Amino acid sequence: MAKISRRKELLRKLAAMPDNVRAAVKPAIRQGAEEVVAMQKRLAPVRTGDLRASITATYGGALPRYASLKSASASDRGDPDLTATVTAGNDLVRYAHLVEFGAAPHVAGGKFSGAKHPGAKAEPFFYPGYRAVRRRVKTRISRAMGKAVRAGAKK
């Protein structure tokens, strides 16, 4: 999860945000999340297509039950109405992190004890996809906020 400095100050400002600004920012956040998902799907390696199909965005503070962010409280994640979470993986695809970061050669344990796994090279798709569109998404959200604030000031 990205670290946000001065989180409490940000959450206080989000809570004080007028309704017209919230309404204007919501579609920008949704569009930005869909743009991140589309980029990550383009970059994801395809073998069976399951990994690519598992990349999704959820809205409203909802998290898929397989997400590793469950330990974070709702207040830590921000305003649920203005939250989009992009995840890779589902009940069938539990290996997205291994594709993203790779795996070192190792000796397997458990059922296949003693078997030598050769490892797997990293094929980054998740973070590079996010970084590729991050600036555009932030700009779109800032522009929507500014436009709504100016429209509210004219009233």
C-alpha cells in the first residue's frame, strides 16, 4: 500500500469536501481506476489468460475477500465513497505476486519434498501499469476537483 504522509489531515479535508466536489471527483476516480486496470491487463503476461482476467477494480471501499489489505481499517483506506482498489488475483489465481516479482530457485517441501524448483523470472505488470498512468489519473482527479470548486464558488 502506498504511504500517504499527513494522512489524518487528508482524511479531515476529504470529510469537509462539499458534495458537489465529491460528485465531480467520483467519476474521475472510477475512470482512473479503469485506466489502471486496462494498462495492467495490456502488460500482464498471458499463458491461460486467467491472470489477465483476474485484474479488477472495486469501488466504495469494498475489497475482494482474497485481498491482502483486509487488515487495514476503513479509516486507513480513506473515504469509501471516493475509494477505488485495483487487485490482481482471485480464488483461482493466487500467483499474481509470483509473476510480478518472480521466484528464487529452491527445494520444494510438502507433497513434493526434495524436488528442485528452478525459480521463475519476474514479469512485472502490476506496478509498471500503475506507474505508467499515475500522473494522468492524478491530473484528471485534480482537474475535476478544481472545476467543481470553481463552479461552486460562482454560485
